[in-house]
Amino acid sequence: MISLCQAQSIIQFHMRPLSSENCLLIEAVGKFLAQDVYAEIDVPSFDNSAMDGYAFCYDASLKSYKIVGSIAAGSHLKIALNKGETAQIFTGAPLPEHADTVIAVEQVSASGGVIQFDPDVVFKGMHVRNKASQNSKGDCIAKKGTRVGHGLIALLASCGIKHIEVYRQPVVDCIITGSELQDLGSTLSDDNIYNSNGPAIHAFLLQCGIKIQNTLAAKDEKKILRDILDNSLQKSDLLIITGGVSAGAYDFVPEVLEEIGVIKLFHKVKQKPGKPIYCGIKEHRWIFGLPGNPASVLACLNQYIKPCISGLSGDPHMFNKYVFLPAKNSWKKKSGLSHILKAKIEENQVAILEGQESFNLLPFNQCNAFVVLEEDVDIVEKGDLVKAYFE
């Protein structure tokens, strides 16, 4: 049995991003750049005013200027200023020829076609956005592997870039095993339980920006399970299976995966909850078998599936999504296993919640994070820094 860190290292070693696709800029949110992006134009593409005010050629000996015109943003009006002349100008408007300074309208007094101001409040180049001061044509403005967010979209749009090359996101199938499971909305039979894993995984993937392709149910029958697994593997990049991965008489998942050609990367990790977790690959497809207990599923989604989705989508830092925060309360555990604990981050602290059993979902009514305590840790004191992962 391997450690949690070893399991994640194995995944990182075998991870390769999926193929790239050309994507409309506004549809690329949450995706990762598949290549460096270079500016196609200078930005700004011309010298322009950063304020509403008056443009002129700076001269320390002058404190009044004659108004000879007005220039609005988007104007193609060409004005050349002589010494002692100024033009009214508005934010974003191109500077007139020979102008190098703008004074804000609030800092001048205008009367009879002349402006006056205190020369001590002005310096050469004030309130001017010079051509190419953001970037020059040909500059690398975004690196491969960068996640596309609203700020990056604004930057690329300012350079006139409409399409970008991004890694495609994985197609995901989910198979929920267990003859005891019933769908929501049905009358619960004796000795059966409602299927909470399916809705939880569906919601989790939506939070990751992934719309699940198929969620399928499988009885604990080997032939049925084999047919479903084999079919799903032909249509998905990532297959998530819950249940059937431990050592019980009806836990067929590892055996069936081997029969259909899946290469096992690991099976069982020194962690709690989720110790029986299985991970394998077939060609470029990833397969994770998670224990059936709901809290185990959610813990493994956070520690394994979320990073795997990021890695397949082109994220070079797939496992570096944690922060160190002071513990709000003390906690004890036995050494020997890493613990993935339900937690709540608030006011720059993290509280480890009660109800850590692998079946117990009640703490998720306030849980917004997981705290991971390594194998050799047996006690956390209040105020100790712990590793926290947002849910």
C-alpha cells in the first residue's frame, strides 16, 4: 500500500494534457492555454489621454494656454498645437500633434478661450497613455498553461484576439455500482439506500466546469458491470466508478478493469477515508474506482479527481491547490494513515469538523474545505498551520 503523496506523484508522472482546440475567446473561461499567445498590435495603438482635460506641449515657463480645438474619444480630428496652445481632450482620445501632457479639467480655470493653472501641479507626460505602454506588437502576453479567466480575456481582447488555442476539457462518465441503491423520488425499499453519490459527483463536476456525459447505475453482477465499463471507456477521457473496489465478495471492479485491458497504477492508499481507491489507465483514458461510502467519494474527488481534471485540461500545477492556515481547534488521530478531514474555512482559520465517519454527510451542511494531515501526524494543536484544500 502506498502513501497519499506517492499516489499523487504517480498520477502526476503519467499525466498528459488532452488535445488542443481552437476556441472563441469568450467561451474559453476556465480552460488552459495550449500555446503562448503573442500580441498582434501595440496597446495602446496611439498616444492618448488618461483624463478629461486639456492637452498641450509642456513648457515650464507657461501657466496659461489658448484653446484651439476639442478632441473626443474615437475622433479622427487632426490638430497640431503650437507653443502656448491647448486642445480640450477627453479620456481615450488621441493626443494632438506636438502634445505631450494632459492636465485634468478640475485643475484649470477656463475663461475667454484660455485656460490657466498652477504650474506646480503639472509635470511633463502627466495623464498620457503612451503608445505600446501596455505591450508592443509581437510581445508574449500569456504563457502556455495559463488558466483563462476574465482578466486574461480582457487582456487578449484589448489586443484584438478573438480565438485562442486551449486544451480541451475531459469527457467524463460516472458509474455508480451497488445493487442496494435506489434513485431519488422512488419509495425506499427495505435494506436499500438512496443514491447520493451520483448527484454529488454531478454537482462536483459542474463546480469544476465539467458537464458529465453519462451517469450510469450498475448492479453488483460481473457481466453487467463489464459491459457497462467497457462501453464507457470507449467514449470518455475520465471514468469515475463508485463502489466495488474493496475486498468483498461482490467487489468486482478491479478484476473487471484488468480483464478489459486497464493498466493498474495503484490500488489502496494509506489514507482515511478512501483507503481502497483504485487508479488505472487505458491508452489515454483515466479510470478511478472510489469506495462507495459518500464521504469517501467526496474526499477522493477533492484529492484525486479534481487535480486529474486540471491536469487533463492542461494545468501544469494540478496538485498545488492548497493553502496553509492556522487550525481553529485541536485534533488527534492515529499515525500511519493520512487523514482527509471535513473542515470549514472562515476568518483566515480552518476548523476541523466533528462527524468524520466515511458514511456521515451531515458535516457537509457547513463544510467548505478538506484538511489533510500526513501519516506521521498524530496531534494538531490550536493555531498549528495545516494544509487546507477548498472543496
